[in-house]
Amino acid sequence: MSENISFVFCNSGKEFGDRVYKALAPLCREAGVNFKKVDSEEIWFKNGEVKTVIKEPLRGDDVYIFQLLNDPQVAYSVNDNFIALLTAIDAAHQADAGRITVVVPQYPYSRQERRKEREGITAKLAARFLEDVGTYRVITIDIHSDAIGGFFDTAKLENLHASNAIMEELKLIYPQGNFMVVAPDTGGTDRARFYAKKMGKEFAVIYKSRDYAQISKIDVMKLIGDVDGKNVFVVDDMIDTGGTIVKACELLKDNGAKQIVIACTFPYFSGNAVENLQNAYEKKIIDVVIGTDAVIRGALFIKDEPWYHEVSVAGIFAKVIFNINQNKSISVLLV
């Protein structure tokens, strides 16, 4: 296989892909590796069908296809973007690419990784689709469940972490390091413990019981730990509607917490999330929300929402892509 690195951008993957490309450039130039953006076009037909056209040779190249499944800056749905991604992979496969790696910071259908009732395991279905069209490797970040790695039979899954980027931002907010870590639910205990151990902090956990007969209905929330008079760092993998995280912060305030900083890898902010977070900010329930560009909110959003801080994970993707291309270990980059 050629060592040439070729980047293909789906429409919703262009901005993130360009950030990774810029971070990769100095690494490639120093090592003398050929790299390029591939001229391609995503074409949408009036009936909703989509196809990807690749306009230059890819034969034998190490190809990386970028897509954000959830892109708040466009009208495309998750399903639209997933199908567009599949057409791009197939186009690269038909162009005889040497190896195809899919770069999807948001793994599709990651919250449907196990069966609760009479339903499909859609995260596994997504893995089958990706493999069937010729994917060799998938690179994602902070995947919702590690079990998804077992859904792939032929492709490899690389799961990166946003922790270093988030912790660097946290050092700017709490330069004295005077805070503790809180998991907003028991499912996030391991994540909170990781941050607490990495930064040498104590941590607490919010326990909640949920009525699954009602969407987003929470019966009980209890705090396990002491936050009285302390600054708090609440870490989660994603914020969707924001209702649960705001209730968690209200509980922390009721228990005497001072400044509250929230961080997540995926600031989806669906439905009324922005309104919920803005209201919580105005009521001084929360102070800062840190999100990564695994979901790009856009420059205007960052300007208009003083409570939102964006950090970039493009650099870690660039380093991993470079090491994969050069057949170097990536384990040192995944901590």
C-alpha cells in the first residue's frame, strides 16, 4: 500500500476534517509524507437520494473519510449524513483505494448498543454497514459503550479520548486546582474516577433512578459525596436535551456547591437544551460548559453563548492518523 495520505470530506465532515488536516500537515512535512485533500462532491437529488463523486485518483492511497453524523450547522439528519458517508466509502472503494479509514467522532447509533425490549441493536447494524462497503478501520472518540468494538468482524475500531483537551481547558478555569470531580450518574462513575485520579482530586457521584416508561423522566436523584463549599467539575460523555445535567447541578447547588463547570465530549444540545443551559447560567446554577469540536457548534454560537467553551480534539485525531499511516503504536496517544 502507498504511504500517501488522502483526505475525503463528506459535507458535514469538512470543517472538522480541515482542522485535522491542518494539525496533520506539520507532522507529514517533517516526515516527508505525501498528503492531500481529495476533490470530491456530495450530490443530493430532489427525492432525497445522495451520491459521492471522487474526482481524482485514489488508487493505492491510505484514505481517510471524514463525517460528523450530528451537524447542528446544517439541515441534514443523522440518517442523511450516515448514508452520505456510506456512499463516500463505496466511492473510495470503487476508486481502488489501498486502505479506507472512516473518521467519525460521533459513532452512529452508539446509544443503541444493547437490547432492552423487542428492538434491534442498531450500533451493531451500523458496524455491518461500514464493513460491507469496504471500511478497514473506524476512528471515533469517547464511544458510548466499549462493547461496540466487539460488533466489528473485519474492521478495526480505534476509540480516542477527549480528556487531555478538556483538562487543559479546566486548568485555565481553575488555575489553583481547587475543585472536585462529580459523575452526574452512576454510569459515569468510571469516567469521573479517571479524571479524579488523573488530576489528583476527590470525586462524588449522583445516583438517579429512572422511570423507563417515560422518556427523560427521573424519579430520584441523590448525591453520594460532600460538595459543600467546593468548586465542582461535572463530566459526562454527552449533553443531549440538557435536562438531566441541569437537574444534577441544581442538586449540587442545594448541597452547597460553589462554582460548577460541566464538560462533555459531545455537545449535541438537542431540543430546548440551549435554552435550558442558558437559564441555568443566568440563575448561576452553572458557570461554564466545556464541549469539544466532535460536535462543531460554529463561531456564531460560541460568540453568542458566553457560558460555552469549545476545545479541539483535532490534534489527537491527527497524531493517531499519522501513527497509523507510519505503522507506529497509537496506544501512547490513547491515555
